[in-house]
Amino acid sequence: MLAAFFSLVGCANDVLTLFNLAPYRIGSVVFFAPYCLLIGYLIFRSTFLPGILGVLMAFAGLGWLIFLSPLAKHLSTYLMVLGFLAEASLMLWLLVKGVNVQRWTEQASSTRSKGTSGS
């Protein structure tokens, strides 16, 4: 939920900035970096996507955080390549392979059984 919140706020910030309605001039990378970190953590912890995709997304999130620092001037090309590589890898994996449906259903059924046995 927190990752979705950061993504939503970043998108809203972009739209408001586009129409010159944003009360503050905040770059959307401020919201996108934590989003990538959180998504990377969730993917790494999941059992239905490869952990390497989560690691790449977490590194992309760290790269976007570095992008906010003075080091960005010297590292911007490398940080953009890292972000592109991580996000393109996740996108291509989801388009070509998708999630491991068997693990997805196993996890969903175990979550359901835990929820019903506790009541």
C-alpha cells in the first residue's frame, strides 16, 4: 500500500506540475525512489518472481535517491542506465514469463486458510 501511495503521489505531482498547479516544485523522483525501493523489497521477498528483479529494482531506487544528491552530476548517465535496466527487466519478465501461477495460488490459499482459521 505504501508503494502504491508513493506512486500515486508522484503521478499526481506530475499532473499538477504539467498544468502549473503544483504548490511546490518537487521532482517526481522524490516519490519514485521510495516506490522502487519498496517494490524491489516486495519482489525480493515474493516467491513468484525472481529475486534478482527485486534486487535490481532496489538498486534502481537507491540510484534515484543518489540522483537527488550532488553526486548526480557525475553519475547521472550510470544512474539512468541502472534505472532503465531494472525497470525494463521487470517489464519484460512480466510480459514474457509473468508470475509463477502455482506459487501465487499456493500463497493465496495459505493466506486464506490462515485468515479463516483465526476467526
